Amino acid sequence: MSDSARKAIEILDALRFAPEGSSARILAAQTGIPKSTVQRLLQTLEETQMVVQDRRHLSYRLGPRTLMLGMAYKRGLDIGQVALPVLTSLRDRTGETAGLSVRVGDGRMFIEEVQSESELRFASELGRLYPLWSGAPGRILMMDLSSEEANRVLAAAHVTTNGVHSPIDPDTVLARVEEARRTNSARAYNETLDNISSLAVPVRDSAGSTIAALSVSGPSGRLTNERMDVILPELFGASRDISRMLGVDSAWASVPL
């Protein structure tokens, strides 16, 4: 993590305990970060709506985007709890790691996972924020984005390639998102992580919107394109099961090819 990102998180964490707002001077004293640095980071956080400023009192408080992220995270946790038995069954039937990802701002996060029992297996970092455009789950979570929103996410991609094994160019991302819309599924090979491939399908709400990406991941030598063809019906079935458990009409569930 960069030094600036760490300090910005410390500032946001301090603001959690100041619902009425806090000044740059007080935040500097609480965090031990120089006041000039606090002011600079607050300006950046304000531009992204992570904080808002009361210009009358020159104080700052958490902004509306933190609420959006918090709600997305809580929704993801709720879905993860419901999906856990389905993920376990999917893991047992495929032999590969089964995971559930949700969108968090311009990123995606694994919020639940059941790891393969094979000695050679994939294990994600639950709670780690990956770029939204990366990997098979990312393409699924971008399926509902408008062209304008997708281009905005991709325009900032150059600052979020850190930690991605093999970033792909924006045109390729858009082409693969379009393919995901056509096939209702997405595949990635050695992309987010070296020697790891993944297959993903959407989990939808009652309006037909994608609320999560259900995926299986494993070593590329084992999770080949041919094996993905075999596993895909299992993934569609698991997606339907999760939707039904969430009270969603099966008409919105994933449709096999």
C-alpha cells in the first residue's frame, strides 16, 4: 500500500468517530500526519465525495461515497452468508475454488469463498479490492454498466494496474464485456494472478440486475477451456440456486448456453 493511501485511510478512520465533523488541525493531531499533508489528502477525498466540507466551520465529515461503499459491502456480506452452502456444493462438484464477488465502487471484492481441497489450488484474499475490469468476475460485474460508466472506469485503469499479473488494454476489456453479455458468462486465463484461470456467471436480483459474480478458479493447467465447458452448467445451476434463496424469480436466473 502506498504511503498516501495509508494516510488517507487513517484520516477516514479518524472521521468515523467525528459525526459532527473535524478540522484538518485536529485530524493532524489525532493521526500524527503533518497538517499540510492532511489538507492535501482531504482535498483529494473531497473531490471523490469520500469526505464533505462544512465551509462555514472549516470542518470535514465522511461523505456520501463512504455510505455507498458501506452499503455495498454489507449487501455483499448478506449475499455471501446466503450463498455459502451453494458455494460449498459447487466446490464439491467441480473440485475447484468457488467464490462470490461484488462491486465496490470502481473495484471488485471477494466476499465469500470455499477453497478447493486439491493440494494445488487458488485462494483469494477476502476483502482485497481488485480493479473492476480485471478477471472473469470483473467482466460479469461490468455487464450492466453504461458505455459512459465503463469508459470512465477504464480511463482510470492506468492507476489501478498494481497487483494485476497481466493487465489488458481497454478495447480488449470492452470486447470481453460484450462477449460476457452475449454468453452470460466470462473466462480469464493467467490474468489477475499468474497461472490462475477463472470462469464466472452473474447472480441477479428481482429486477434482473447483476448483484454478484459467481466464479470457480483454479490452476490454468487444470482449469482449461475444455474443462470450463463442462463446469459451466454447474455454475449456471448454482447461480439459479443463490437467486432463489434470495427470493428472486427464477426467470431472472442465468440461462445455460
